[in-house]
Amino acid sequence: MILIGQYDSPFVRRVGIALTLYGLSFEHRPWSVFGDADRIRPLNPLVRVPTLVLDDGTVLGESHAILDYLDGLVPVDNRMFPATEPARHRAIRVAALATGLGDKAVSLFYEKRLHDHVSPVWVARCRSQIGAVLAALEAERAARPGPCWFGDRIGHADIAVACVLRFVGEAHPDLVRVTDYPALAAHAARLEGLPAFQAVQQAFVPPA
């Protein structure tokens, strides 16, 4: 398999970490949707990352769809999204909140960096949404004393939250104070110390 995209993207990184934790062999091509669009487009017409090229040439895009595929490659008991309800939808819900937060953080960055005329209405909306999701996730994580969100085993929800928190902190250093979210900060710090997170990381590189 070939994973395309830079690890400063929380969406690419969560896939890279999952591949690593699952022990699945893959090649990483750190292509940028800006600088390497012509190389990505023939594989993914949306020119988005992550893009995963399977061994048979099939191409998957969008991190949740990729993780769903990866879960199908490992034994049911090892999957990082639970296979049965209600545990499954509870984990998907947390992961979706985290990736939605990531989407808003990316949108806010592009609005402020790539547009000549920044929309104060859009900036305020994104900031409000980011704050609301962080508050919701903080309250939920604070109510869960275990080492991971849903117990002792790391899951895709744990990974998504940690990756997005790092991205928000690096892309918007003046937007969020980690000390305001102690449960999330502790959660992210624990995961960032794991070998897979250390191996799959990249400092945020703003697009040129």
C-alpha cells in the first residue's frame, strides 16, 4: 500500500498511525496538495489527502473510509473501531467530532492565509465551532478516567483526537490554550509519547 500526504495533516497522520499500530506494510509519499497536485490528481481527482493506493491499484480517499478498509484487514478483536453496537457508534461519534474540529481548523487556516479579503463572519463561525467541540470533548474525556477514551485499548477515536489537537495547536497557536483543556492535554500527551506517534509525525508546514 502507498499512503499519500504529509503527516502535518491530522487526517493523513491518523491513517499512518493506524497502519503502524496494525503492523501493515506501506510506503509513505509525503506529497502536498499544493506542490504535488499534478501527481495526486491522476490517483484522486479530488486532489485531497490522505489518498491510499492499495496493492491491486484501487485508490481510497477520506480518512474514515480508509480506516474502515484497514479494520477489515485485521482480526475483529484487534480492530480500533468496535465491531458491535453500541460501542461502535460511540467511538465513531468521538472520532467524527475530532475530525470535524480538524475540518474547521483547516478551513480557518485557509481563510486567513489564502484569501486576500478575510471574512470576519466565517472566522467567527469557525472559532465558535472549534471552541464548542473542544469544550464538548474536554467534558467527555474528563469523565473517563481510563488511559484511553473507551478503556484500556487505544482506538481510532483516541488517535483522531490527539492528531487534531496537535494540528490545531500548531496551525493556530494563538487560538487555543492547551491549559484550558487539561483532560484533552493529558490524553494527547500520553499518546504522543507512544512509539507509533513518534514515528508518524511532522511539524506543521504552511502551504506556500
